[in-house]
Amino acid sequence: YNAVPSKAGPAYRASDHLPLGTLETYRALPASERPYTDYDFGIIAEIIQLAELRAQDETRKGKGSGEVTLQKLLKAYEVVLPRHGARPEEDIYYYRLLLKLSLDPDPDWWGKFRRESGQLGVKAYRAPSSPRARSPSPS
């Protein structure tokens, strides 16, 4: 295990928060053939937003903790990608980025998203101000 120091206490192991095989799957995927664009990050933002809305809805129904997990993100991914003409069963490009975000131990998906988009020099997006906002707002 690769231990990473945690601000909150003992060493953090990636395996402590990831579904089995996530890191291995990420490493096995081919590198992106093209850089991510503002449009691509808009799709990822839409996926995160839908996953959040679904997690909140589950909590209201007493069926969940409200936590956005990789599993919830992947379910949202299966809904969002077809809206943009992509087929989840054939996609590696967006899937790879979601897996990469999941490797960051921070539970704040918007924080992970901002760090990744900022590292790539893409306009940073911020979390919608309300759960019902339709799309992320460019900064």
C-alpha cells in the first residue's frame, strides 16, 4: 500500500476509500489521446452535480448517507454521457478522469474537480450555489 499522510491523523491508504481495483483499473487504462477542454470539464461537472442531487434525494428518502461515492458518480455518468452524444460502454476518456478524481482522498468532489481542472489550465468551475442549479458556473 502507498501510504499518504493525512491532515486528520494516521497515514491514509488509497485502498481505504476506493472500491476494489480502482487504482489498478485507472493504471490499466490508456492515456488520454487529447487534453481535456472546458466542454469536457463541463460534462464532468454535470456528472458530479447529478450524483450530488441523487445522493441528497436518497438521504431525504432515508436511504443513504448523502455521500457522493464513485459508484454514484458512475451511475450519473451513465445518464449524462448520452446527453452529449457519448456512449458510456465505449468511453474511456471521461471514465479515466472520474477514476483519477476518485484516487484523491478528499471527500469534496468539487475540490478534486477544481484542482484537476486548474492543473490542466482549464477554466475552473465551482459547485452550483443551489442543488437545483442547472449547470456549473464558470469562474
